[in-house]
Amino acid sequence: MTHKKILIDLSPLRLGYCGLWEYAHQFGNTLLSINDPSEFDITFLAPSDHPFPKDAPVKIKPLSFFNRHVKFIAPRYDLYHALSHPSPFMPGRHFKGKCVATIHDLNFLYEKSSSKIQKYLTRYQMALSRVDQLVFISHYAQKDAEKHLKFNVPSALIYNGVALAQEVEARKPDRIELSGSTFLFTVSTFMRKKNLHTIVQMMRSIPEYQLVIAGKIIHTSYFEEVKHLVQKFNLERQVIFAGEINASEKAWLYSNCEAFLFPSIAEGFGIPPVEAMSYGKPVFVSNKTSLPEICGEDTFYWEDFQPEYMANIFKTGMNSFCNTPDYPKRLKEHAARYSWQNNVLQHLDLYRKLLL
């Protein structure tokens, strides 16, 4: 088997910085460093402002109206992989190659109205008719799909990779002013499912800490709701909105925070808690959806979101962490299981099996 042509759909890069953007970015970069061009001739389908070097050893086709609606690009490839299903760039029925699709989650089931949920399910289901192989990023995501979708094609579990601590240079964000060194950190898009208002309310019970909340505003109304809570409880000096941050700034916040908080109630994987573990930081998350599967037994879990209860779990967890000398080591070892190299190598093995 030589020079099989593969098209990797990196269209999530058009979304701006978020979990899917990070997935596509890291997958693409790692694939560039690992792939043997004598085996696979890789082409990326990516936006014009893609983050890859201009001299990258890969062909890059632009996301365009033509490629989306005419589907001219697809027949020349032996395999097409949509990194996020369903993709608007998925080839039509005329495509003779293998079609792979990655399902990250069905979080719309927990976010949308009943009418919108049905529209999303119909869209997902229709796109599955063109798929030869599914990839899931967690057991939870796979079980959710099996419950709500119908498919009879093979599926593979390939956990996400995570950019580990030693792989990222750290730089303090200039715009963040901290009154002390003891701060907590969370990074998340502002969406209701991320449940950020609960940790803002919890901060009233731990006034010795500041909280830095970083992330893109997706739902303006929810951001305003969280901001209103900060003002209502006079937490302006305690809760800091950092806005969108880059990888270096995120690395500094992970490195210097006392703990990482992630109360999300709908995740297909949950990259940020694992990133925090790679820095040896204690992690506090909800016990919902995929998070217990991914974060493991050394994470502290919130089973409900009453402020006093959350604060008690936090205080107990911090006490346990501070009095267990090998805790940081255990967290780093857990995070190391989720490497991008392992992720991409498993995908390359999958491609080989499909193209035999």
C-alpha cells in the first residue's frame, strides 16, 4: 500500500478558539510530525487563516462555497475523515473512498429545545448514511450515540490527546491583575452547559481565593447573567474575567493557580481538566457525562451545585491534596495517558485497516 490519498476535514478551525478548534489544531500538527508521506498523501481541508506553517509538508485546500456545495474535491481521495460529525463538507454519495467521522458528543440533547433537538438528530442521522467508520472520543459519547442514533457501521474508541505541561511555553497575561498569589482557574466557553454561575456563587464561601474565568463568550445572555451575579454579591475584586486567552497565557494560569474548577454538565471528553492535571494541579469537576470516565479517581467531584456543598467539597479536596505528597505526581501520570501522539497513531492504524 503506497501513496493512499487522504483528505482530513479540519473545518472546526473556522469556529475560532474552542474545544473543537483545539482538537483540529492539535490533530493536524501532530499528524504533520508523524505521517510518512511515502505511505499516505495527506491533504488538509482548512480555512485560509489555518494555524499551520506555510512550508508544512501537506497540501491544504480552502474551505469554500464551491467545496461545500459542489463536492468536487472528494472523488480524488481514497479516504475522507471528518474530525467533527456532521461536517458540511462531507462528500456526497458519489464518493468511492472510505468515509470516517468522529462524534465528539450529542450535547445538544441537553442544551436545545425539543424541536431543535429533533432537527439536530435528523441532521446527524442523515449524515451517518455516508459513513463507513465512526470514531468516538469517550465511552460516554459512544453510549449516548447508540441510545439516540441508528448506525450499523464499525466504531472505534480513540481518546482525545491533550497538550501536556512540558509542551507549552508559559507567559503571564498582561491584562489580568491579581491581588494575591492564591487564585483558582477555569477556562471555558460561556455557555449555560458550562455551569460557570455555580462556581461564582461558591466563591462567596471562600473569600481567601480569587477566581480567574477565561474563555470565549458564545452566549452573551449567559455571560451577562454570570456577570450580574458577580455584581450582585460584590465579587468584582474576587472574580476576574480574563476573556479569550492563547496557549501561552493558559499555560501560565495552569502553572500558577491553586486549583482548577470545571463544573460543566455536558462534555464528550473534557480537555481542560486533563490539561490542569498535567501541571499537577488539583481538579474539581462535576460528576456528569464523560468527566468521571476521563478524569479518573484522583479528581474531586461535585454531585450537586449548592454553593455551600461545593465549597465544602473544595475545602476537603484541597486539604487532601495538600496532605498527600505524591498527589501531583499521580495527576501528571494520569494526564500523560492522553497524548496527541497516541491519538494520531491510533488514527493512522485505523486508516491502514480501512485501506487494505
